[in-house]
Amino acid sequence: MTRNRVKRRLRAVMQSRLSTLPEGTSVVLRALPPAAEASFATLETDVDGALRHAMSKAGR
């Protein structure tokens, strides 16, 4: 049940961010155990930081 809750929350976080990514971009999120205890705001902050990092490495 916890794993499904984390999946739903991460999907919700990504839903609003997909339109900001370049067309054809693929995203894979891997939730570590602490994600189960993280607040929605913390998940948003972490995903935003990971996306910024990935986009800078991709040179976009």
C-alpha cells in the first residue's frame, strides 16, 4: 500500500511538469524508502531539483 501511495504522489508531481520538458523527453523516477515518509511538498522539491540537474547535464 505504501509503494502505491508513493507512485500516485510521484505521478501527481510529474503531471504538472511534463509540459515543461522538451518533446520526446523520457523520465524515470526511482523512489527510495524515505519517499514513503516525505511530504508532498518535499517530493515536489526533490523532483524539481532532479529535473533541473538532469536537464543541465543534457545541455537543455
